[in-house]
Amino acid sequence: MAESTSTKSLAIPLTAFAAGAVVALLVGVFGKVHDPTLAGTTTFGFRTVIDMKVVVSVVIGVLAVLQLIGALWLYGKLGIAAPSWLGTAHRISGAVAVVLLVFVAYHCLWALGLESGTLADGEPVSTRTVVHGVLGCAVLGAVVVKVVAVRSRRAPGWFLPVAGGLLFALLIGAVLTSAVWYIGAQGWPGSGGY
Ligand code: HEM
């Protein structure tokens, strides 16, 4: 009986990881077969789509760091008692971060796609761009795993922190290889650096 309970609960993370991998793969395939276009995108009032993505990605990166700190606090790892409102605040800011990241990822996928090899003009795609695209696809798969982890009551205790840590690591990787690289190379969007 104990064995069947543990097998059952392990089935939840295993199924979630499999579903997340399928989602990441399908997003990547879409990024390869779709013809990139700016139609159906928005600058959100910024000068260009890239400016908008850089600024929103910085907000997402800050929210991700706050999510990590909040999670450690809720798990009692900071040595100070967590206030009663922290759980709700963590959920709301997490939901905002997911909406923003799906929004930015859509703009990357739709307007640029998953780049590799050489571009139409014969220029080789940089390793950074390839790594960014692959991380971007993996982030969307990790969102699926994280949502399952948050919702499932019967999964083992390690599942939620592992799912959260995986999402955090992939997301920070995607932001470092895009917005942070961009600001380092070109300056803050609209600051006259390019
Ligand atoms: C769905 C998967 C994703 C794909 C396939 C993808 C692909 C791309 C590509 C090809 C570029 C252009 C890179 C270049 O030529 O310089 C780009 C830029 C960018 N991406 Fe993504 N991306 C994805 C997800 C994300 C996510 C999740 C974020 C942030 C949370 C993000 C943020 C950015 C930003 C800020 C830029 C502009 C800076 C730059 O040019 O590197 N992307 N993306």
C-alpha cells in the first residue's frame, strides 16, 4: 500500500516533466516552421518590439529574483518568520511574471522564431542566439511543470522546489542571453546607445 502511494505520487512529477518536455519541443518545432513576421506583434508603446522585450524582460528578471527570495522565505530558509501575506503576494507576482514571460516569448517566436545555422543573408547565427532560443523554449516547458507542481497536492515534497528552481534557472538564462546581453552591448533601450 505504501509502495503504491509513493509510486502514485512519483507519477505526477514524471508526467509533468514529460508534458513539459513535449511542450518545449512543440514550441521549438513551431519556432522553426513558422515564417517570422512582425504582423500580430505590439511595441506596447515602446519605439520597437526589441525595446519592449528588453524592458519587459528586465521586469520579468526582477520578479524572478523576488520569487526565489519569497520561496526561500516561505520555506523558512531565511531565518526570519514569513509574514501571513507572503504566500498570496508570491502567488500574484508569480502569475504576473508568467503572463509577462509568455507575452515576451510569443513576440520572440512569432517575429523571430528559433534561429540556428545561417540567416537568409548568409550571416551565421551567434551561439548566444541559439542558446537563448533553446532556453526560451525550455522555459515554456518549465512553466507547465511548475503549474502542475503548484496545483498537485499528492506529489512528493521535493517536486515544487525542484520545479520552481528549474523554472528560475532557465528563465534567468533566457534573460541573461537576451535583455542583459543587449543592455551590455547597446545600452538601455532609447538611451541613444544605438
Ligand atoms: C519561446 C522561445 C523563444 C525563442 C525561440 C526566442 C528567440 C529569440 C531570438 C531569435 C531573438 C533574436 C536574438 C538576436 O538575433 O540577437 C530573441 C531576442 C530576445 N528575446 Fe527571445 N526567444 C524566446 C523566449 C524568450 C523569453 C522567455 C524571454 C524573456 C523572458 C526572451 C527575451 C528576449 C529579448 C529581451 C530579446 C531582445 C534582445 C536580443 O536581441 O537578444 N525571449 N529571442
